[in-house]
Amino acid sequence: MPSYSRRQVVHALSGAAALAAIPRSGQTADYPSRPIRLVLPYGAGGAGDQIGRPWVDKMSALLGPTFVEYIGGAGGAIGTAAVAREEPDGYSLLLGNGSTQVIIPLTSSNPGYSVGDFRAIYRLINSALVFAVHPSVPAANLRELIAYAKANPGKLSYGTPGIATGNHLVGESFKQQAGGLDIVHVPYRGIAQATNDLVSGQISLVIGVMSVQLQQLSRAGKIRLLAVTTERRLSGAPDIPTAVESGMPDLRYEGWFGIFAPKLTDDAIIDRIAQTTRLAMADPALQASYRAQGMEPDSDSSPDKFQRIIDATTASLAPVIRSIGLSKS
């Protein structure tokens, strides 16, 4: 059983009291009266599982029966569009991220949904992208990487999980902010293959989501981790500086996953899910499970706070998307 501090117990009890105090009327009075479905718009076994399943387990215990359904395809667009078409009754929710909620609507002419089709409920985690280089690259930090790239135009290449991913957009933003570096983008179908090619020296650099695997490869001397893209250093990797610390104040990007509902979902249902999620996220064991995977749990989110994060992500990525010709307009 996890141990709780007095502060955490008080926080949890306050959350429980808030749940009871939420006004409920009409069709929301008996919510939930049947199982809640969380759609993961990707296949089983990926980051969605690692993030969504622990949330489902906690919600089943705190709110009512909750289950996962996988609806993958089109980079997450098919499952996301499916939830957008559901009844706004709180029984079909989405585990969305920056790709499904920002990048796809900005780059795809017909994804089957729009940004306005959803309401943000709660950000569960944020994760950093990390610049990882092959040991043959003579750079111990971003400043040295920039200097080497300028002295060797076209010699370096960077791998990502694909075109128009957050990784790709961060890579292009890095090149632009550093004065127009000549580094070749190599898109892969997933980060695993890109990482393998980095270790073998087929590519010079990978911009990937910080993970336990990357940290292990770094400790083994097979790659070198230069900087993360979060505002602050990660609690799970405090020795790796941020891009901001490395002299790039505008190179900031946080990959996030959170819970969304169709846009006409009642306020009382949104608040009930958010308050219950806040209570779940106060669990030290749940926080530890996310941190062990290189993620930062968010124990202080809300619908309004989460929406502001989404708006900030949109504002930062939209100019990059336009500049490299990926905008749908």
C-alpha cells in the first residue's frame, strides 16, 4: 500500500469533498450510471497504454467502471474523430495529445474533426523531447552541436518518428533558431528504428521523447543526451540541462497527454471527471509509475489550465508548420 503524507491526505479529502459538492442536475444527476470508455487513438503497447491504463484503473476505483478501447490509424486521427462524433454524455472520452489535438488539425485538410470539437478536461502528464547524439559527434551540449553543424553543413542528420510530428517540428525550430542550420531530416515510422540507427551511427542525432531506454543507452556510452525541451529540468533526469539553459530561450516544447470529451459535454460532467482525476493524480504510487517512465505527472491541472496549455502549444507550433510548408491552408 502506498504511504501518504498528512498534506496529501488533506489534499485527497478536499478533493473528495469537492466531488460531493459538484452540482448535478438533469441527465448528469446519476453520472456515471454505466461504464466509461477511454479511447486510445493508437495501437496497444505504446505510450498511450502506459499513460491511459493507470488512469483507467484509478477511475474505476474512484468514479465507476472504466475501460480502454483502441481505435488506431492515421496517426491518431481515426480514433480522435470517432470520439468527436459520440454523444456528449461523458461516457466516451479521449486520451489526446499534441499531435491529435494540435498538429493534425493544423496540417491535415480533412482529419474528420476540428480543434473545436473537444473540451479539455485534465492534463495527465507532460514529457520532454531530448536531443541525443552519437558519440562520434564532438558535442557535449547544444552550443557545441550548433558550432559543429555550422562548420560542417549537410554532414549531420537527425531522426524523428515522422514528418509533422512534434519531434520534427522541434528539429526544424532548432535549425531556424540557430540561424538556419543545414541538418538533414530523416523521418522514420517510429522512434525505435531511429534510435537503433543512432546507436549504430547511421544518423547523427535523434530528437526523441525522453525515456528510460534513452537514459540507459546514455549511461552505457552508446549515445549522448545534450538537452531537454521542457521549461525546467526533469525530476527523473536532473543532470540533463534544458535547451533554455543551453542558450536557446525559445526552444521549448512539452509533449503532453490528457483527457478530452466531445465539445457539448455538460459542465457538471467535465468538472466531475476533472475533480476525480485530480484526486487520482495525488496518489504517490501513480506519480512514481509515471516518473519511472520518464514522464512528469500533473497533479494540479484543470479544464481551464489544460486549455491554456493547448493554446500555447498551438501558438508555438503554427508558425513552424507554416514556415516548412506543412500548413493545410
